[in-house]
Amino acid sequence: MDKQRDDTIASRISRALAERIISGALTPGERLRQDHIAEEFGASHVPVREAFRLLEAQGLAASEPRRGFRVAAFDLKEVREVAEMRAVLEVLALRHAIPHLTAAILDRAEAATAAADTSRDVRSWEAANRAFHRLILEPCGMPRLLASIDDLHAASARFLFSAWRSSWEARTDHDHRAILAALREGRGDEAAKILERHVGWIGRTPVKTAAGEMREAFSIVG
Amino acid sequence: MDKQRDDTIASRISRALAERIISGALTPGERLRQDHIAEEFGASHVPVREAFRLLEAQGLAASEPRRGFRVAAFDLKEVREVAEMRAVLEVLALRHAIPHLTAAILDRAEAATAAADTSRDVRSWEAANRAFHRLILEPCGMPRLLASIDDLHAASARFLFSAWRSSWEARTDHDHRAILAALREGRGDEAAKILERHVGWIGRTPVKTAAGEMREAFSIVG
DNA sequence: GGTTGCGAAATTATCTATAATTCTATTTCG
DNA sequence: CGAAATAGAATTATAGATAATTTCGCAACC
């Protein structure tokens, strides 16, 4: 009841809902009824509406005028779209970040990769993976570009969680290590090339559901 | 008083304010006082707040919690940022649009270029230029990507108008014609390369003000 | 005498509560 | 069986209350 400094009710609701949408607790296409959400958060529906607009800007919710908001739906086409946008934007960010990269930053990025490799569940893997990308891109110093990339990462995470809801096995991320090696040795173009392929790769893979059945799901690498 | 179909008061106010911000009628850093704006539009302040949030999503306004909204400021650094983001995203869109481009679309794009070349003022040049880009990119069928590009175009227009407020001279856009020629002859890679350079180029040029003095301003090509 | 710090008033953003318009779904009648 | 009308529910807008910030003035100190 004390974090009111620069923290409005609308943004708090927005973060809570974003968390639920990304994690899959709120399913794509589901209606967002402002009265119910307002009641749940003990607030009125005006800040809830503002939260919806914030989510809309991140591409997590969609507004249908006079008909309310829904959780944004997505299909394989949009997964591809997000991956390709991330690929070109992250390459752009990396190119500008390279002159400002320090050994300390690369060490922290390596630690993030190590954390991802030993993750026991999707959530912690995603957090570590996102930290890796953030670390090597942030020095570009382009706030608008970084904000766009963050939004795309949120969308990516949503797709990821929708596929690997239950099972997860650790694996070593060779791309991340190759990117770091190239960066350490001053081969920036090669690092950018690996990053572009790494982020842009999308495929379909068979996934075992909780019921033991096999189904197709999106496969996202990084 | 009849365009109420899918048109909420908030979005109408948002469009009106976006127009003013882009045209320069509202200057960067200026405070947006919701009560005054609400009174001007004969509405209450809640839809005005929503309009602010929409502008924020487009990068035209910035929110300072508990301190209200301001018209987004910008400097040469951000002009560069927007131009480079546009360059990589438009190239991505063009690559996906190429398979779906028809002769009819290219003809309409050529007409848009012709309209730009004969424009007598910045406003109509910008509208024609934007139409050209929209026409050749829209067939990519990637809604999220196109929405991002639209927002970046709005920002670009803002920068453009801030430079060429008064004087304007028509000139032939050779880049547009080269892009069209390459597309017609199936040389997609070359078209993409020209587009990337065309959009990404940013410089400073001396500009004659209304008072007859010379000052530096942003120079944006396309 | 000028500057700095404190305090109160006014302005402004934010939230709650209430009313009106619109969409959806169900039911009834042709 | 289909279409229209009505009832219910939810979004959208208005008005009023609350809390925070800024601004202005006064006093004290350098």
C-alpha cells in the first residue's frame, strides 16, 4: 500500500493483466470485461479502461469500438511477423550497441546465457533469454527502438508459453555463445548475422501435451 | 454529427490532437492540459485522457505520472532513430510485398510519385510521399508491421514539418522512380537496397526561415 | 539587498460514482 | 422456422470528489 510514487493504478492493473496474458492465464480472444476487472482490483472502471489502452499499445489486447476489448488473438502468421520484426530491429540495435559494448557487459550476458541453459522451466528460461538480449542491445542508446523490441519480446514470450505449457528440457544455447565469441573478437558483422538468423527462425514442432498426446506448436528459438 | 459508427469521442480527439502535433501547431514539450482540451471539444476529461494514451502509443505524447502529459520532444538523435527503424522495417515489408505486387499497384505508386513531384507545399508532398510508401508496402499483409511503419511515418512527418515550415520547392524524386523501375523488372533486391538508403538518409541542411535568415534543420528525403 | 527555504493556495491530474447509449441474446409472434 | 422486439448486460460519457504537484508569497538568513 506504499508504492504510489510514480505508479498509477492504471499502470499497475496493466502490468498485472499483461502478466496474465503473457503467461496464458487469459486466453487469446477472451473478452476483457471492465466491470469485473475493476471489481477484482477494487477500483473503478476508468483506470481499467486506461490499462486496456496500454495493453493495446503493446499489442496484447485489441479494441473493438463500442464492443469492448479482447485479449489479442494470434496465429502462426503473427508469430512469424513478430519474429521477423525482432530480427531486423535487434540487428539494428546491435549494430549501434557494438561500439559501446564492454567486457563487463559481455560477462553479464554470458552469465545470463548460463542461467538460461540450466533453467528447469520455461518461465525462468524466458526471463534469462530476455535478459541476454537486453544486455547486449541496451548500449545502443535508442529508447524508441528498445521499447519496440521489448513489446515484441512480450509477444514472443506469449507464443512461447502457449507452446511449452507443461514440459521443458534444458539445452545449451550455442547461438548465444557464438554471438558472444564474435563480439569479443570484434567480428561485429558476424555477430549480427547470427543474431538475425537466431531470432528470425520459426518452425513447427510436435509437442507432448499434458494428456500425453502429440500436437503441433510454435517453436521459437531465441 | 453523424459519423458515430465505430468512432468514439476519444479517438476523434486523438486524431485532432495528432494533427496539431504533427503540423507543429502544438510545440514539443508543451503541456497538454486535459481540462482545457476537454472544454474546447465540449467533452468531459475522461475521453481526453484516453486520447492522450492513444497519442502516447504513437509516440506523439509522453506521460509523466501524476504530472500530466506533454507533447513528445525530439532531437536530431531521435530523427535518426526513427529514420533507421523505418529503413529496416520498410525493407522487411517490401520483401514480403514483392510477390503480391501487381502492375496496377505500381501504376498507382507512380501516380503518387508524380503527385509528390508537382506538390506546391510540404503538406501535400508529405501526403503523396506517404501514399507511395503505403502502396508498395501494404501487400505484405503484415498488420503489426504496417502499424509500426505508420507510426514512424507520423513521427517523420513531424520532423519534416518542423524543418520546412515556410518554404518549399518541388523536385523530382529519382529514388522513387528507380525503386519502381527495379520492381517492374523483377530486381527486388535492388529495389530493397534503394529503399533502405532512401529512407535511412538523414542530414542537416541550411534552411531559409520566413525572416530570410538561414538556420540548420533536419533534412529528410523520403 | 539578494537569495534561499518554508508554507499555503490554486491548479491539475486521478479516481469514484452515476447516467445514458449501444450491443447481444432470448423470446415471442407471424 | 424465421424475423422482429424486448430485456439484460456492458461499454462509453458526464459530473463530482480527492490527492498530489506546482506556484506564488513571505520571511529568514547569508
